[in-house]
Amino acid sequence: MSLLLTALRYALRSDTYHQASYHTKVTAAVCKAGKAQIHKGNFGPKYTISDIPRQCVAAKHFSQDIPHSVQDDFKSQLQKYRTLEAIFRKKLRTAHAEFADAAEGPVVHGRNHVYFEEGGCICRRSLANGQGEPQVLLTLGDVAWPDPEGASFQRVRLSPQEKHLAATVRSSRSEEAGCAVARLGSTPAVTHIQTAVFSFEWATDNILFYTSQKNLWSLQVYSLVFGEEQPQRTLVCEEQDPRFFVEVMSSKDKRFLTINCNSKSCSEVHLIECRSPLLPPVLVQPRTAGLIYHVEHSEGQLYILTNAGPAHEYQLMRAPLSSPSLKHWQLLYRPAVNTRVIDMELFEKHCVMAMRGRTQLYLDIIPLDEPAQVSTVKLPQWACALEPGLNSQLSSNTFHFLLSSPAQPPRAFFYSLHENHLYQQQEEQAIACRTDYQMSRIEAQSMVFYSFALISPNMLL
């Protein structure tokens, strides 16, 4: 897939160059007919118009004054690149269908059911009878979406006791999504549809928090309280700085909701306790220039992944819930020099840091009771990319993730925190991998980390 994308980028870059060349020829013909002057620059032709006839500035692509040879040449080249684009798209779709082994739709595990998207519907299946027929809960028809053909369900959130389900619907022709709320039970039914929703989380079974989106900005946080009548909508907070983007998330233990206000250079987090969600949010650390942080919670402690390390490197810190500000943050883990944090996953007794070293990917396992006793787990040498899997349970002892490379489709692995052992999941159908390639690691002078290169005469398009 990476090779296909690289080849596509190269083709598009070449396409842009050749189109600029032909654009210059066509412009020259137009300006020659209209007595204009052309000035070539670094970013394509620039020209000033002195006396161009009106028919040369028509809405059509070609003027009657342009020589037919130039028109025919341009049309033939344009058709050539459109044909190449169709070939690239076909190859990308074929590779995606061959190597995509994970469900693309949202999957949520509840207390008694697993909820998933299938065929444009939100369904559920009992955990007690995993092979039974799924029950359809929500369809695009129930939402009455104006463009059902191009619409799809994006996110699914389940209330703590599985009394309500909320799902966002978005069309491929729009950046804004709508959120449908369904009451579960023996006869599920849609009870409310909220427009212009970006992120959303349940605090209790009848209180939903969400951020509104307008013109690609997400600046307001609202709460919806569901009762016997229409839900009551209340503005919780509003960001005044348009450089920030606001998102609502849930902590892994479901104890808190976090209101994350992020910009390119700093962040600010507020906490909403799910036991008393209508109280004002609590600020963790006021926004500070250059300080970015992300918050998780477990057993009365805040675990903070922040760039407060030397040279703004990320490190893991801990603070008591009662005193969350920066001056109370204590260093828990600092990565080695010339390494980079890929992801952090918090569990009940451990924290797993997915890391990229100079030559290899690896995991650092941090016991929360004894953070100095870090154990390192090296991952297979061929792995170039790591993607975390579904690790939604704080009490779990297993870290799931995918490993891949330009020549290796994603393979599922998991690390047992209880056994301190790395396992590769058995696949139902093994995917044949190409062997006609060589892989080398080349250190770029302008970067700290290694880049991966593939050399194969048969793998290029």
C-alpha cells in the first residue's frame, strides 16, 4: 500500500509538472493571439494582459485562436493522465481489499452486548450468544438523513447501563455530522437528532455531552439531559480563541469526561466527574505557551502525557486528583534519548508506552506501583509501523496492536501483562506476503530517526 501511495504521489507530481508545461504552451498561444506578454517564474507562468480579445478570455478551456495541434496535444496528454489516475485508483482499491483485515465500522463492547456497524445499520449481538442473529437498532432511514446514499455511521457511544445509544452520521459531501440518540430496550427507537456534532460522550444514562461544529470549528460544549419530555440543552463552556479546537473524551475508567482544548502549540484540559456531571468542570492546568498535555485517570491519580521534558520531548507524569496543576506533576517515565513516543495505553496496574527507537520499534512496560522497574519488549525487526488495537478495558491485562511494513500487511499482536510475553494472533486465513524485495535502513542527515526503503524491480507500478 505504501509503494502504491508513493508511486501515486510521484505520478501526481510528474502530472503537475507536465500540466504546467502544457499550460505554458496554451497560454503562449492565447497571449500571442492577443498581444500579451509572458513572464516565466518559479511557480509557473505569469503574464500581463495588454490587449487580449474578449473571445480569448471565455469560459471554455480552449480558444478558437489556439492552434489545433496544441489543442490536440494537450487533450491527448490529459487523457493519458486520466487513464493513469484510473489505474492507480484500481490498484489501490485492490490492495485495500486484499490487506484490510479489520472492520472499518465502529465497534463498542457493552455489559451484555457488542454493538457494531454492518450494511449501513447499527446492530448488536448478545455476548452470551456470540453466533446468534444480530438485532438491528438503528438505520440511516431512521435518522432521515438527506443524503442516505453517501452517508455512513462514524462514531458510536453507549450509555453506562446500555439504556441509550448515540451515533453520528456524516455524508461524504459534508464535513459536519449529525448525532442520533436511540432509546434501547425491547423496541429500540430514535428519540432525538442533534445537528452539527463533532465529539460526544455519555456521563450517565441520561446525560450526554457533545461539542458543536460549525465551519470546521469546534468551540462549544453542550449537555443534553434526557427525561420524559424533550431533552434539555445547556451550554457548558465556550472557547473564545479561534486558534483552539475543543473535543470531549471519556477517561478509560469512565470516571471522568475530559474537555480538551488544543491548538498547535498548547493545550488545556477540564474534568467533568460523571458522578456529578452538572457541576462546573475542573481545570487541570491553565494553557501555557508551548505546553501540550493529555490526561488519563486511574484510582485517584491523573496520568499526564506531556511535552514538558527536555527539548519539549514527551514524558509521562503523575499528579493527585486533588492537586492537578503543573507544580504537582511528578515524573513517572522519561523515554531514552533519540526515541519517540508513538502511543500510550493505561491499564489498572501498568502503563504501556509504544516507542520508536533508532533502529526498531519496542514497548516499554511501566508498573504503576514501581515506575522505576521499566521492562522493554523489542518488536519484530521487520515492523515499520505500530497501530494500537481496541484496548477499551482498564482492567484488562492484554495490550492489542497491529504491526506492518511496506511489504507486510498488518499483523495482529498482543502482549500479556500478566505473563510478560508477546504473542502473535493466529489469523483465520494467512495473507501471502511478497518476498521479492530487499529492505534497508538509511539514516537521513537531517533527521534523528531512520527511514525505511524498499528495493524491488517487480513491486513498482
